[in-house]
Amino acid sequence: MSSNIAPSANETALTDFLPLQGTDYIEFYVGNAKQAAHFYKTAFGFQSLAYAGPETGVMDKVSYVIRQNKLTFVLTTPLKTNNSIADHIYKHGDGVKVLALMVEDAADAWKQTTSRGGKSCLEPTVLKDEQGSVVLSGIHTYGETVHYFVERKNYKGVFMPGFRKWTSDYNPSETGLLYVDHCVGNVGWNQMNPWVDFYENVMGFRNILSFDDKDISTEYSALMSKVMSNGNGYVKFPINEPAEGKKKSQVEEFLDFYNGEGVQHVAIATHNIVETVTALQSRGIDFLKVPASYYDTVLDRVGTIEEDLAPLRELGILIDRDDEGYLLQIFSKPLEDRPTLFFEIIQRKGAKSFGKGNFKALFEALEREQDLRGNL
Ligand code: FE2
């Protein structure tokens, strides 16, 4: 069935076979979870939340759970070689393994998605302890990345069964990070549309925005992107694929170093980007910088904004506007030695878009970095 008329909110609610309440957590497979947890606490202001490992009966891996507002990261490392986690790290370096989504009914989410062609990675499983039960299920998405469906309405514990509360004497202050705004996947040549179909058909998402290589190209390189959103807009997954240019696309560089498809960036919301980015920079996070000339003309393009331009210029924060408002955004350099995963910090002031007006300046800045690595 197809229609040119977008369904009303009511119809969407009625036909949403996979109602999502938001991102539950993001799990990273990393070479050293203890050190990674320390880094994310120190640099980004995450707080210690939970721990699983040999002391809690988990013999083959260790996981640290850290949280800031509605943002929960799980950092997992294997204790031995010859297992799927160790293989994942060997192949991809540190990276995102699980994009976990909060649902009312994890068994139904699994049934709805697998009956529509989703490939199961975890059949509905009930985890129990004295604090209640959590139901987990999961399906594969691009590369070796998976989506878990997490049902925690009957659980009162700190994270989930198998974990114990993790308290620490080291508690750096938070930096104003609030929740996941969107998560971007990089996929291979000609793979964007198959993955758009997957999110539409298997997960009931809609394509809300598209960018072709003319929108996202510099003199040298290009990419294409489509933004997928679930019914209520709480979960947004843009999908990028490389496009032909004179030189190597940033997406190709990612695919080369990640050894396949995977999560390129996690965009994190803040209510005050100037304060957040000031804190992150002072704690050692490096951001991409556009030329100072960007700020000479930016207000001609985006009109009046509430913020003073001077701190935005000083920090390198970018501005864009759409029909509904404006947004402020900035992109970190990769958070690993491999040029793979990075973070975006975003403050939305009405705008629901993704900063199309900044793409050119941003990708030129990215290419300068790629060139320094010898990968352009
Ligand atoms: Fe983004």
C-alpha cells in the first residue's frame, strides 16, 4: 500500500507495530572497559551506575554501565580470546555493538520485527533477580551491529539482572549531556536504500529526510544520506553511504578502518551547548573546527539567534535553521585511534533537521583531518 498523503498522528499511532519509548542504552565493545569507563567519566561527565563481571557471576566478560541524565552507556570487554566480543574488537576496534531500544513488550517487538524479515540475534529472554525481571530480545542491523529491545517495566534494580550497583569515589561533574538525539550508521556502496527498506519494512520507521551527493559534497568527496525515524520521532537513524568524488569519501575511510558497516556517530542533546562544549574542551575532547570566516556570514544565512555569536565562534559551534527553528551543533574528532566513531553535540531550538547548511564547511574540515591521516 502506498500513499502520497502522510498519515495523521492518530493513524500513525494505530499502525505503529513497533512502539518505541526511546533509546534504552548503547553498548560499546572496547579493548579495556575499565579504562574506557574512566575516560567517559572524566571527559564527558558520566556517572558510575552498574557493573557486571566475575564478581557478579559473569565469567567471560566485564561491563561497566555509566549514565548521565537519560544517556546510558555500557562498556564491555572480554576476559579471554576466542569469543565473539574479542573477534569484534579485533576486527572493528572499539565501537558500538548494541543500539538498545526501550519497549513496552520485548517479546512482541521481536515477533513483529522477525515476522517482517528481521534476523534474530536474541530470542525473547527473561532475566530475573530479587529486583524483578527484564525481558530482552534482539535483531541484527547493518554490519555486526544489533538492536536490542528492552522491557524493564517490571524491574526496580539499578540496571538489569546480572549487574550490581557500581559506586566510586571518583565522580567528575556532569557536562549537561541529556539523551541520544540520533545515531548515524555508515553502510557500504549502494547499501543505503536496502537499509532504508529494512527500517521501513522490518521496524516501521519512515524516511523523513534525504540528502543526495549534491547536498553533501565538497570539491573532493561526497556521500548520500537518508534519515529514518520511528513513529513518535524518539528514535532517529540516519543512514550514510559513500558517493563518487575526486577523492575518498569520509564514509569510505570509516568502512576501511572499521572493517565494515557500523555506527559513525552518536548525537547527544544538551540544553546549553556553550556550557557543555566549554566543559568538554577543558576536559580534553577535541572538536572539528571550521574556518573563522564561517562566522562572518553565518547570521546572514540563519538570521537572528538568542545566543551571542562570540562564544559560538570561539568554541567552533555551528548554526543552521529550518522551517521550524534553528539548531546549534558541533562534532568531535574520532574518540578512538581509528578514524571511526565520533560524537555530535546538538542543541535544538525548534529545528528538527540535521544541519544541512553546515555540511559543506563541516566536510571540508573533516577532509583536512582525513588528509592529515593520509586517507583522502
Ligand atoms: Fe548527526
